[in-house]
Amino acid sequence: MGTAAMRATVYIDPELHKALRLKAVETTQSISKLVNDAIKESLAEDAEDIAAFEARAKEPLISYEAMIKRLKKDGRI
């Protein structure tokens, strides 16, 4: 971690904690690093989803019925 780390209390399911400990040993990484990496990945996915949504926000709306007709016409359903 490049900057000073913040301390936080997080309650983790015992089975999940066991798996996390095992992964930490297996990968020679700390639990903190594994958790930080997972959080970063999750936030990055959210950012990608938001960007995709914003990019498509100005697309014209289509009704449910029109979408069904389009899918049937294209042979998708």
C-alpha cells in the first residue's frame, strides 16, 4: 500500500475467513492485501458499469413489447 493504511473492523463469516487465511498462505500475501485487492476490483467493476450506463443514457428508450418483437425478428427468442 502506497499510503498510510487505515484500520477498520470488518466482521467476516468464519468459513470465508478460513478460506481467506488459506489463500493468504498459499499466495504468500497478507489478508489485508487480498481484501484490499478484492475491494479495488469490485469498485473498478462498479465504475465500468456506471461508465457504460452513462454512455448509453442518451439512447432512445424502447418498450418491452418492441424489444420482444425485435428479438423474435432476429431469431434470438
